[in-house]
Amino acid sequence: MIRYNLQILGLSEVRRNGFGELRTSKGLTLLYSGKEKEDDDLEYGVAFLLSNSAKKSLLDWKPISDRIIWARFNSRARKISIVQCYAPTNTSAEDIKDDFYNALNATLKGIKKQDIVIVMGDLNAKVGSDNSNCERNMGKHGLGVRNENGERFIEFCQHHDLTIGGTLFIHRDVHKYTWNSPDGSTKNQIDHLAISSKWRSSLLDVRNRRGADIDSDHHLVVAKMRLKIAVARLAGDWWWEEGLTSLNCEILKF
């Protein structure tokens, strides 16, 4: 977190049941959302890890499910609502995918219309590079061939007027893929960050950071943003220049 100057890390597959807020040994704040019953199997789970500065800007947060968590931050421009999620895999049953996107749609419908919205995390979605008929919602620089989860994610972004940041910037493929198969033979771009389309110009860059040691088969995805953020309940303000990161299983930087 210090090495990459992260203010907010979004975590997927946290595997912590229940929900709550706790302070880490390094003085960071963890907001987490998992399965309702503490004795359930430890799987899924999402969270935000906040720096002290980000914690001061936090206005509200809500655990939605073991796959979705929402937090709202203060800003001089607009309030910023961030949704961290962990979508079912492409091979999951259709009803499981439907349940996830129904909950995600309901979460965004509950966000105030004036907020800047960011949806990030492990979407398990390959969106590819063909942006025909969806130019407002993605660029031409995605990786791979679109799958069914990619179709679902793009339709979701169209419905909520979001733009997929990782498809907007020209990078070598090695800086685009976010997941390696266990045998190292397959590389995909399945972790994403999407922002309200009218705020897409505040994204300066989105790419993976393969040097981050996160003990995962996913890479940290860093999005550089430029937004002026105000500290909630306290005087003063600060510049939030390093955007979000979206790393599955572990890290999303904002």
C-alpha cells in the first residue's frame, strides 16, 4: 500500500464471514462484508482497506452481500460512491449470475444520482477489444475475446452509463492482463474498474502492476485519477491523484 501510494484498496475473495469495521496493526481501516453466518464456509467476501486520509473522507458504507460492498467518500467535485464486487465465474450457473447482477443493479439504483460512481473488482469478465455499438462504455484496447460474463458486464455498464477504464489506454498486453491460470498457460483481463462516463476524462491511466506482492494469481490493477477530495467532518482538503486499483482477491487501489 505504501509502495504504490494507495489510499483505498478494494479486496475480493476476502473469505471473512459477517461484516464490520476493524483497525489493522499498521493503523489502516478494514471495512468488510462476507456471508451472514459466522460458521458458514469461508469463501467469497469483499472489503475496502483505507488509509488514514481515506478514512477521514469516508461518509458512509454498507455491506451488501458476500460479493458486494459500497462506500461513499467526500469530494469537492461530487460525492464519490465506490462499489467493490466479486462476480461469479463465467462457468457459474445462470441463476447465480442473475442474483449477483440483480443485487449489483439494486446497489447502483440506491446511489444518489449526483455521485461519481466507480464499480471495481474481480468481475470475472472478458470484454475484449471490439467496442462496436458501445463506444461510450468501453475503448478499443481491451484484451482477449469477449465471453458471456463480458456481455453481462458491458450491458450493466450501458444501463448505468459507466465506462470500463482498462479498455481506454494503449498498453502492451503484458500490462493489460490481470489473471494467470495456475499452470501459467492462460492470461486474461477479468478485473475491471468502471467509472461514470461523464467523468471518464478524470482517468489518467489504468494498467496492472505485476511487481506488487499480493500472494495471488491476480495482479494489482492501478488506475490513476485526478480528483480533488475533501476531508469529511474535518477542515482542509487533499489531492487524490492516484486512482483506484482493482485487483481480484486482493487489491483495488483508489
